[in-house]
Amino acid sequence: MVQMTTSTRNPRAADGLASLLLVGLLGACTTTPLAPNGTCVQDLTVQATCGANIDGGTPASLGLTGYSCTGTARPDDHPTYVQGVPQGMICADQATPDGGTSTGNGYCCTTPTTPCAYNPVAICGAGTYGYQCRGSIRPESFNVELTCEQGVPDNGLIDYCCSGTGLTPGCQEKDTLASCVAGLTGWLCPTGVLPRGEDLGANKSRADNYYLLCPVPTPSLQSGYDTFCCYPPATVPPHSSCIQDTTVPGCAPGRFGFACYGNDKPEQSYLPMTCPDPGVPGTSYQGYPATLYCCDFMAG
């Protein structure tokens, strides 16, 4: 349960259109979560595994503490917000090893308090769970056992969906992809996976304001993979209601699909885009009524 130490409420509760637009990308509030059912205890057997896969890493040097929990309880399920700033643990879920002090779930958690709060009502994909953080430091920087998807700005905070057991294999940047015109970046992805900003890696901007705008995928000659030529606008256009939608009916591979929830058009928000056909009423891939467009990238 999220505890509030001042009259300032959780900023996610006030989400309006922004949450609607981002609900398919990362967290948004839905309903008040149930109180955790179970307990957590520090577990040295779990702790011994924290950082085991990191060269030279030990739990102490990485600032991690191991826990075992029963039921639905988590070590980080009681964060606080002080003047709107989240404070809490960041925990990576682990498989509890044999010999642990509990038969429940294992976690490797930050020992110091961080400027992040576990968000039990975030809408995240299967196997992931949500955090809200203040500042530009990603949750993985506090807990190296964690892997997080791209952050989404939310009323001064940043929302993440994370996992300690690994996420879907990501995409590989392919600067040599011959089909991409100047201004677009090539990617090779497992079928069904879209390129994401975090796939650029820590050395090539994991900044959470870096977003990739990708077209309908093109099947690769490599079985089980697709290729993309994506436009990196770097920032989300302010006040835009148009989001990427690679499932727009009739939009051919290599063209850019959009779902717009307002009256604006994709080419108003993404200047290199041109949309020769009028938008048609439909449903976005998240299931919301929207105007759908199929557009083309115009190389400058």
C-alpha cells in the first residue's frame, strides 16, 4: 500500500489524456490495489545470489539485500511520497533458491532508500511491474539486477515497467540496413517485437526522452525476424495526440501508421511525415477509438 506522508497525492491519480495516450506503452492507474497478503523477511540465502551474474559484484558492494516473501507481499510495497517525491526500495524479483528461509518469492532489493516508488497499479506487460521515479536516473542504476523498459514522463515523475527475471529479447540497431533512407535508423527485431529507446543501450543514450517512431515491420530474410527503418524524433511532441500504431489496417510494410485521439494530424507533430490519405475512424492497438492514418517519411 502506498503511504502518503503529506497532503500531496500520488501524481498518477490525476492522469487525463496523457495516461490514455500512454496506457499501451507504460504504466497508468486503474484501481486501488488490494492490501498485500503475506510477509517478507530478510533471507541470506537469496542475498547470496544477488549480483552473482555481475562480474566482481557482491551484494554488499552493489548495495543489495535479499528477501523472501509469502503470498502477494513484496519488500517494496510500502513506499512513501514526501512533497510529491517518491521514496522507497527498488526490488528485482528472483527465484528463491533451495534452503531459503521462506517457500515464497525471492527479491534482491536496494539497501538504501531511492527516489523511486513501487507502483502497484501500473499497467505493465506480463512479467513486469511498475515504478515511479524522480530525476533522470533509471531504476537499473540503483539495482543492477533489474531490467526496465523505456520511461514515460508523468507529471514531473517518470514511470517504468521493470523485471528482475529478464524481458523479451530486444532489437539490434543495424546502421548498415541498406533499405533505410537518410534520416532513418535500421533495426533487426524478433518477430512481434518493436524497437525501443532502451535498445540503444547505456552507451548510446538510454535517455527516457528518446523515442523511436517505427513503421509497419518488413519481414527479414532472417527467419523469425523483422526489419524496421525508424525515425528518432528524440522527444515526444508536446500536446500531440498522435501515437505510433504499426497495426493500422492496409498500411504497407515500411509506411508509418498512427492513431490520433484528438483533432491534430501526424504531420503536424512529426514534420518529416506526410499523410496523403485522410484519416479514417477506427480503433488503436490499445483498443481506444481513434483516427487512423498511414503516412510516409519524406527525407530532407
